[in-house]
Amino acid sequence: PEKLKAKVVEFAWKIIKLGQDDPRRVIHSLKVGLALTLVSIFYYYQPLYDNFGVSAMWAVMTVVVVFEFSVGATLSKGVNRGLATLVAGALGVGAHHLASLSGEIGEPILLGFFVFLQAAASTFIRFFPKVKARYDYGLLIFILTFALVSVSGFRDDKILEVAQKRLSTIIIGGSACVIISILVCPVWAGQDLHNLIAVNLQKLGHFLEGFGNEYFTSEDGDSKDAKSSMQEYKTVLNSKNSEESLANFAKWEPGHGRFQFRHPWNHYLKVGNLTRQCAYQIDALNGYLNTQIQTSPEIRNKIQEVCTEMSMESGKALKELAMAIKTTTQPSSADSHLENSKSATKNLKSLLKSGIWDDSTDLLAVVPVATVASLLIEIVNCTEKISESVY
Amino acid sequence: PEKLKAKVVEFAWKIIKLGQDDPRRVIHSLKVGLALTLVSIFYYYQPLYDNFGVSAMWAVMTVVVVFEFSVGATLSKGVNRGLATLVAGALGVGAHHLASLSGEIGEPILLGFFVFLQAAASTFIRFFPKVKARYDYGLLIFILTFALVSVSGFRDDKILEVAQKRLSTIIIGGSACVIISILVCPVWAGQDLHNLIAVNLQKLGHFLEGFGNEYFTSEDGDSKDAKSSMQEYKTVLNSKNSEESLANFAKWEPGHGRFQFRHPWNHYLKVGNLTRQCAYQIDALNGYLNTQIQTSPEIRNKIQEVCTEMSMESGKALKELAMAIKTTTQPSSADSHLENSKSATKNLKSLLKSGIWDDSTDLLAVVPVATVASLLIEIVNCTEKISESVY
């Protein structure tokens, strides 16, 4: 019983943590409950039930399946579902009519053939990557509705009436979702994408700002904390999928806040890709924070200042860019930080050229430091590209 | 009209290409058509229709929604749907009974409250990452069924009978999907994961085998072809999501071919993670194939042989490991290749230590070469880790 109690408490904490991490989750759950309760009025309220009858079921189903976390996802599913039902319903009625012309024995055979053909073709089309990204759900509903309408027409003569009632309840359910998701504390996929890109840049900036100190000075007390917070950049490495799905949803959203409809969302994906490329370089750099290969301290000391500056300044530039994205203003000092890091790069290069090391230096001890320097040069280049792409 | 014709031809080619890239897509489409046609017999065949009536609709719906590309995904959705319907149906009937005790006015209010509470709670639970990965669909169906059963109980007195018919048709539809997906040319997510891991290793190996020549020898005729085929490693960088979802599906699959039920699929994820880490290093290395920084040819020449060997041998080791994974045999010569690359690393290190360069050497020109050497050392380390993890 003690163990059970501990587990319950642990579970409760997990729930609270999940809610605290993103309070919009709690609100979203309440919104879904609200929408579902609203649509079930179709059952409770007599005049409405007289009108729609069991078709009210489709409103409930639509709400459960269509209501997603962000406005864009909800709109995308709602529009997909509505349009697909409309088109497939019309085609299904047509197929039913065509089949009914061919007599009692021919009808089920012809209907079965239609259903097979349509299902196979639509399933295949779902494999197109572009279709999968934007219309996957629509095609699913298309297959479903066509099969239901054409096949149940075999049994039900009032097929048109059924199809029409179903469509209207689906539209009602879908609209309820869209309206509630827009009016009650909306979660915009576009805004999330915007923030994600900015936060990712910031994480890289944070790593770079800390890197110089971590690498060149020996460990002290708070080093572990700093190190673990620097590791946050790792999430950037695998952010491609979430960025792409957010961009897909954002394209469905109407204008909101600072974003207009047809905001250049694809541009965010470009910045995201460059950010990720920079993150790969940083990951390679991160390897040198932990490796045990000895480097001679004298060599380190000689380039310490300039390398720290390169990393610090490019980190600051990235943070500035992140802030500029977040507030959609012109970055005030990113350019000057970038210039600083570029001139530090030049200094490093001339330092290397001038042959600062005496001849007896062990080259093996130079290699790690040289690599760090070289990766930093690449990162400064990357930062410049990102800065160009942000404008 | 000419333009239209060209577009139609282009579209047709795209379709053919999509099918040729993976012929299993065509087969999958036909399987979906087959399953759907089979379940629609519930409408056509009189004795079956007498038994199930319009509930046959749920069999059709189940087939459309549950049938996925791989056996694992189909099973996961089918089991999720079946269990969720069972549990939510039972709870829904219970909620209906409880509410009906509270009189005519209280009933809809209490029912609405139940629906709200259940929808909000289940929606929130869906945010748990672990739940989302494996039971997301089940919870969706849970919300749906609970709402439908408890609410439609308000209108329909034969609620138990309806729930039972619905459950049995859903089970029939789900079983049809599972049986067809297993019996007709099955697509195993486990096998796909297995292949993906092997192919990813192979791509890295291919890059490393080519790298030495690309970097150290100047361009010649077929260099462009080789370069573009080497870039295939880039897909490895973003393979995390597909690996994880394949592993999730694979866990649902029964034993098949060389894999038993409860095959250690998580182990593949570990190998996959190491592979990706290696890929990040390779991406940093790839940057040096294209940069324009001059390096003195004399320095290059001095370490050319040993670096080429490091990259070539670690590439061969990776390819051997990939082959060993693919055929689930012990890798025959991966160890010896790994040993070769490690001794090449040692040679490189002693070469660097011995001070091979004369004092007048420009250190700036050394840096890129040193970086390449250092990255190669890291990659050899990575390869060793991968090789350990494969056993």
C-alpha cells in the first residue's frame, strides 16, 4: 500500500508537471470537453433531434476527430473532412445510381467494383508526399464516405436525404470545433513555429556564449550546471519534423496577431534548416568539450582570447537574431556582433599565419585546438548565413 | 491542349515512379480495396444484413481507418480501437444507467457533465509523450465511443444491443484488416526498421570510403557523380522520427521471419542514435569537401595516405556492420577493418608528433587538414562504438 501511494503521488506530480509545462494543454482539454458537450445538445433538445435524428451522431464524431491542438490543424482537418464528405457523397450517389441501372444481380457486383477501384486509387494517391502532408485526412474521409454512401444506398432508398443530413451535421460539428478553437484562447501553429525558430536560435547562441569559458578554463564549481544548460541545443538537431508540420498547419490559419494570411511560412523552414546545419557543427564542437586528448596549455592560451571572442560574439549575434525574430523588429546589434566575430576570425587567421608556436611544438597537441578553431570559423560562416536569411 | 497533355503525361510518370520506388505501395492499395469490398458484403448478403443491419457501417469505417501500411501499425490501431470501444462502451452504458436514475431533468445535465469530464480528462492524458506514442488512437476512440454510447442511450432504449452490435462489427472489420495485412504480402515494420538501420550505416560507410579520394585528389571527370552519391548520408541526419515510429509499430508485431515477438527493438534505436551522431561528424567533415580555404599540397600529401586509410577502413567497417545487420550474421571482417583504421589513427598521431612539417610551415594552412584529421579520429571512435553496440 505504501508503494501504491507513492506511485499515485508520483503520477499526480507528472500530471501537474505536464500541465505546468504548457498550460495551454489544460485549456485545450477543457475546450474539447466544451465542444463535445455543446454538440450533444443535438440529442437532448427535442426540436433539434426531430430534425436530425441519429445523424446527430456525425456531429459528435466530427468534433472528436477534428478538434486538434492548434487552430491550423483543426481548420485543416475540418476543411478536409467537409470537402471530402461533399465530393465523395456526390460521387457515391452517382455510383449508386449508375449501379442501380444494371439490375438486381449486377448492382452489388458493380457497386463492389466501384468501391474497390476508388479505395485502391485513393489509397495509392495518399502516398504522394505532398498529398500526405496536406490532404491525407481528406482522402481517408473520401474513401470512407464514398464507400458508406454508395454501399448503404443499396439498402436505403432515401440515400439523398441521408447524405444531406450527414453532411450538414458534419459541417455543424466542424464549425463548432473551428469556432471554439479560434475564439477560446486560440493556439496558433504559426505563432508556435515563429517561437520555435527563435528559441532554437537562442539555444545555439546560449551554447556558443558558454563554449569559450567551458573549453578554455578548467573546471570550477558551477561548471556542471552551465554544461547541462548548454546541452539544450541537442533538441535543435531533431526539430525538422515539428517545424514542417507546424508550417503545414500555419498555412491553413487566417491572419492573426502580427501574421497575415499567406505569411511566408516557408521562409521559416529555410531559417530552420540553416539553424540545424549550424547545430550539426556545434554538435561536433561539443565533442571537444568532453574528449580527454591532451592539448598543451600554452597553445590553448595563445588562441584562447580570440576563440572565446569568436564564439561569444557569434553566440550574441544568434541571440540578437532570435530576439529580433521573436519581436519581429530589426535586430539592433546583431550586425555589429557579427562584425566582431568576423574580425576575431581574421585575427585568429593572422595569428595562425604568423607562426606563433615555436618549432618544438608537438603537432598532435595542436590538432584538437586547431579543430575547435576551424569549427568556430565554420560556425561564424553559418551565423552569417542565418543572419542573411532572417532579413 | 499541348500543355495539358504534357501535364497529364508528367503526372502519369509520377504515379509510375511512385509505384516503382516501392511496389509494396501498389499492393497495399489493392489490399485496402480488397478488405473494403469484403466488408461491404455485410450490406449485400441478406442473412448477414438481417443480423447486423446498419451496424455494418461500423465494419466499413473500421477498415478504412485501421488499415495501415505495415502490419504493426494495423495491429496497433486495430487493438487500440477494439479495446477502447469495449471499455468505453461499458463505461458509457454505466454512465447512462447512473444518469437515468436522476429523473428526466437531471439526466441530460448529468450525462453532459460526464461527457465533458471524460473528454477533458482523456484529451489531457493524450499529451503524455508515452501515451501519445502508443495509445493515442485508442484514447481518441475512447472519447468517441463513450460520448456516442452514453448520449445516444438518452434516445435509444436498446442501448446494450446497439453497443454489442457495434462492437462485434468493429471487431469483424478490425480482424479483416489484420488478417489481410498479415496474409497478403505482409509489410513488417520490424523488417523495415531493420533495413533502415542497415541502409543508414551503409550510407555513412559509402561516404567514408569515398571521402579520402574526394578530399585529397584534385577533381577529375567522374568526381561529380561520386560526390552526389556520397551526399546520400544526409537523409540519416533526420531519420530519428521514422526510426522511432517504426520501432513503436514493430513492438506490436508477432514473430515473423528472423524476428521473434519481443525482439529487442529498442536496441535498434540505440544503434540508430549512434549512427546519427556519427552522421553529424560526417556532416562537419562534408563541409571541408567544398570549402575554398587553401591548404598547402605538401601538407596534404604527407598525411594523405594515412587519412585515406582511416576513412576507407572505417567506411569498410561500417559497410561490413551494415551487411552483418542485414543478414543477421556475425560480421566477418568488420573487426579487422576497425583494427586497421585504429592503427592508421595511431600512425597519424605519431606522424603528427614527430613534427613532419618544417618550421616555415604556415599554420593557417594546416588548420583545415588538422580538422579533417581530427574529425576522422572522432569518426573512428564513433565507428567503434557502433560496432560494439551491434553485437
